Amino acid sequence: MNDPNDAAQNTPHTDLATWRPRLAAMAAGSSGGDGAHDSAHLERVWRNAQALLVQHPEADALVVMAACYLHDLVNLPKNDPERNQASTRSAQLARHQLAWMNFPPERLDAVAHAIAAHSFSANIAATSLEAQIVQDADRLDGLGAVGLARMFYIAGRMGSSLAHPDDPLGLAREFDDRSYALDHIMVKLARLPGMMQTAGGRALAEERLARLLAFREEFAAESGGLP
């Protein structure tokens, strides 16, 4: 005779409170010492996603949460030649580990897609609402005060200078964010609001970008880089 307790143990849980600590534990240690993609980053991305989920109650919150915590399982440096493959590798690893942990199998494809599509460099279209929310939530962490701190942190790890010494705003030269950290605002971050998939993400992105643009002007003024 089958024990009903055995069936209960083999039935995947779907509540967020059960999965959140398990997902956080799974992601722990995957940053490789990268302070811009550490556990605090994952928590901020999930917090951003929760704000967007309020506006999209039809989205599967468990899929979104799993992708938020596991999107950087494979974390390659920004200047790694295989950087654009990191999100696909993260998706594959997440699918394997979640299946082993008895995550609801019917949600594995959705989680994997949301992880693969979150990356800017991978250029994979986010075709589900859940993937769009995760993509927006991750990109929001690259804007505002936190985004500014992360930008300079990553630039320091890559050996970039703070800014061009004579033309920090790039008024008479091509932007080069591999050489000058400040250029990254115009090379990538200023494009993010227009790339947001949700209305809520776009509104938050525009607010946060405004702070970065104001900082850029202040930096140039203090450094003597304004004409």
C-alpha cells in the first residue's frame, strides 16, 4: 500500500517562502568574488522584480524569483571573450540543479528562458512576461546610485581609468568604456530605459538614469573637463 507521505514528499512545492532560501543557497558562492554580482545583487534584482510583479499579477512569481536568484550562476568577467555565453550556461546549470531539487518540472523551461534572456551581451529576445520582468529587474540594478557604484567597481577590476583626463564627456572623441569608466554611462546605461520591456521598468529606469547623467555633469565640472 502506498504511503501518502511519500507522495507528498515527491510533490514539488510552489510557494515562494519555501523556495526563496533554497534558491539563495544554490546561488551562494557563484559570484567568484565579484562584488557587483554577489548575493546582494541577487537580492536587489528580486526586489526590483517584486515591484514590477505588483503591476503584473498574471506573471508566474515563482519563475521570476528562481530566475532572479540563479541568473548569474555562471559569472564571467565583462571583458571575457565568452561573456555572451554566460547566461545560456547559467540557464543550463539552473535547469539541472532545479530538477535535482524537485522544482516544478513544468516551470523549468520558463526559468531557463528568463535566465538566458536576461543578459545584455547575449542579445536573446525575452519572449515571456516573466523573462521581460527579470531582464528589466536586472538592468535596473545597473542604474541609479547602486548602478554607479557597480560601474566603477567593475571598471576597477578591468583596470580602466575613471574618465578621459581632458574630455570626460566625450565632446570631441569617440566613447571608449573599456578605457574610461565614465564613458559607460553613454555607451550602455543611457540606452537601458528605451530597452525596458515593462512600463514600470521604463519609468524606474528613466528616474535612475537621470541621476547618472547629473553625476556625469558634476564629475566633469569637478575634474575641470567642462569647456
